[in-house]
Amino acid sequence: MKATFLAYLLTGPGLVALVGQNIAWSWRLQGAPLPAVTLIRTDGREDMALDGFTGFVDGYVQADCWGSTQLMADQVAGQIKAITRVTSPVILAATGGVIQGVFVMHEADEFEGEKPDRIFRTRLSLRIPHLVS
């Protein structure tokens, strides 16, 4: 799912225009160029039915959208939200049926550090139902 979701995000021309390839799973190098996106898998509940595992996982990913200003971080988050606002059939086709949908569940603004080195973050909590891959 990780590689598929990252590839799906990179289909968004607005996101790529802002961050380029500066999207990574799990961590961001200190001092790396901004804006940037860090993706962290936070949960993955396997879907069960009466006859066992269905093959689906109800996954959750935290997308940290980093910027040198809050406006920049918000713009990056806005591009991710735009990518997720398409219909499920579009996402299914774009991901080969692996990802069933992407839903923004929560959004929060934060900052890290002290002036003049402060950087800003908009955190998106995403629900991503997907097939086991």
C-alpha cells in the first residue's frame, strides 16, 4: 500500500509543483528543503467477516505537510485534499484496485522550533481502506 499510495500522490500536478519529489515515508531529514510531506502509517485494522479475513485493511496514514510558513504548509495540505476528493472509481483505477478510497478524517496546524528556525506543519489524518499488498 505504501508504494501505491505514494505513486498515487505523485499523480497530483499541484502537489508535485509545490514539493517535487520531496515526499517520504516515516521521516524527514532535518534541514531538508521545504515544502515537504512526511507520511506515517498509524494504524491498519484487518477487516474480518464471519468466515475470516476479507483481504481488506482499514489503514490510517498521517500526512505531515511542512512549510516555512503556515500558508505554505496549508497549501501543501490543500493539494493532498484535492487529490483525495476524487471519486472511489477514479482512485481504484489509478491504483490498480489496491486503494479503495482516501478520506480526510482530521486536520491540525502546528509549528516546530523557535524563531528564526521555526517550521510549520499541517497534519492530515487519512483513512485509506485498501487490499492487502
